[in-house]
Amino acid sequence: MNETFSAGAVAVITGGASGIGRAAARRCAAAGMRIAIVDVNDDKLARTRDELAGTIGPDHVTAERIDVSDAAALVALAGRIEAQWGAPSLLMNNAAAFVSGGAGGILDPLETWQKLFAINVFGPINGVQAFLPGMLRAGKRARIVNTGSKQGLTNPPGNPAYNTTKAAVNAYTQNLQRDLRERESSKVSAHLLIPGWTTTGDAAHKPGAWLPEQVIAFMAEALERDDFFILCPDDETPNAIDRKRIVWNALDVALNRPALSRWHPDYKDAFARFMHQDLPAGFGG
Ligand SMILES: NC(=O)c1ccc[n+]([C@@H]2O[C@H](COP(=O)([O-])OP(=O)(O)OC[C@H]3O[C@@H](n4cnc5c(N)ncnc54)[C@H](O)[C@@H]3O)[C@@H](O)[C@H]2O)c1
């Protein structure tokens, strides 16, 4: 049995009406948990609520139309959930907005940057501020999973606003986990889910991508091991390739190379050679 997904426990999942969040909600429903899904898409919320209610019964599911950038609304939700069901044992701060890069890039309108920060960065912060106090008070084993992205780690050109928000989620979640592990009586841990290429939203499934259910199965196993970083592969990019890309990025700083040297013409050959080498022992290959 997976202790994260256990009957009667409470899960709160933002962005829970679609994709990875919905797959997590389905997994919780299969385990007999009580589930609150938070989303801004009314149609998908209603459909997912009905589907989950069909599995676990209507009393075990609530669908909340809340924008995660609304801190007060999340605090109010936390109060309602705790009064009704108790504090969550799983909080997934997973909702995010994605604005495709295209021509704008760095000079995308300020409103775009502000919107992405409000949802992708303040969404998880708002979720933690709202639910963590109750989770700590409850004194039970509980987990917070924030959904990051490889784009927050390796920073590929094309969508700087999204990359920057996901880099912030990485930094924030590491600080959150360090804080939680330093608290004497805390049984709450934080984890960073880093999905690979995953078919979500209304996209057609393409070869190479994973399905959201695969991401959640991978996440469940990682949580069993208590991993902090949940670095998901997909059918195109195995973990070994991701690890090398991540190490290359870190070496940009350590070796004083140009910013994002992976995409610098002078470093094209060196990067290709690096990717063909094995990482030293202890780097995970
Ligand atoms: N799909 C991928 O390849 C991939 C890769 C890396 C990371 N991610 C991350 O996975 C997470 C889930 O995304 P997904 O791929 O399942 O996409 P998705 O579009 O299927 O699901 C995202 C959900 O979040 C909701 N949402 C958007 N803004 C919101 C807001 N302000 N408040 C509440 N809900 C809001 C949407 O309505 C949608 O239902 C995101 O954090 C995303 O950045 C996805």
C-alpha cells in the first residue's frame, strides 16, 4: 500500500481538473481518499467532479472554482476543508499557466510576466500559506508536492517567463523542505515534481510523451522512497540525459561560461561531446 494514497485521507489538488492534476485526483479516488480539486475551468471541473464522484461518491469530492493567485480564497478553502474533513495529507500545488514564447520572449508584455508569476509562483506559495499551518497542527504525516518543470532547471530558450517562474518554484520548494525538516515536530515534507513531456490539456497524445497517469505512478513510487526531486523521464528523454543537461547548466556557473552556453554556437561541439560522455561515478550516469 502507498501511504500517500490511503483511504479516508484528504487531498487538495490545484489544477486538478485536467492533465497531471486530474490523474493525481483519479489516483486519490481509487485509493478512497477525500479530494478537493481546485481549478478555473468550469467545464473540466464539473466533468472531473462527476467522474471522481462516480468512483468515491459525491460526499468525498469537492470541486472549487478558485484561481490559485487568490490567496484569500485559498485560506477560506483551507478553513472549509479542515472543518469538514480535516487537514490534507496531500497538497499538490500543481496549477500553472503557460504562455507560449514566440516573438515576444523577454519583451513579452509585463502583464504576461505578472500573470505567470501570480499563478505559477504565488499559486504554490498561497497554497502553502493557506494549508501548511493546519497540516502542522494536525501533526500527521503529510506531503506537499509542488509541480515544477525541467524548464526551471535547464532553462531552454523560447519561453523565458515560464522558465523563470519554474526556477522560482524549484528554489521555493527546496527552501520549504529544508524548513520543514528543521522543525522538530513536523511530519510534513515537501517534494518537487518535475514532469517530462506529458500529454495534457486537450492535446493529442504523441509518440515520445508520457501520459499523466504515468507521471503520477512515477510520483507515487518516488514518494514511497521519500525522494525530494521527482525527475520524471518520458519516452524520448531518459533520466540519464536529463542529469547530464542539468549538470551542464550548473557547470556554466562553476566554469564561468556564457549564459546558457548549451545554446551558444561556440559551445555546440563541447556540449555534444559532453552528452556523449558518462558522468563521473556518483552522478547517476
Ligand atoms: N505537460 C507537460 O509536458 C508538463 C511538463 C512540465 C511541467 N508541467 C507542469 O505540470 C502542471 C500541470 O499541467 P498540465 O500539463 O497537467 O496542464 P493542464 O493544462 O492539463 O492542467 C493545468 C490545469 O491548471 C488549471 N489552471 C490554470 N490556471 C489556473 C489558476 N490560476 N488557478 C487554478 N487552476 C488553474 C487549468 O485550468 C488546467 O485545468 C503545471 O504546473 C505545468 O507547468 C507540465
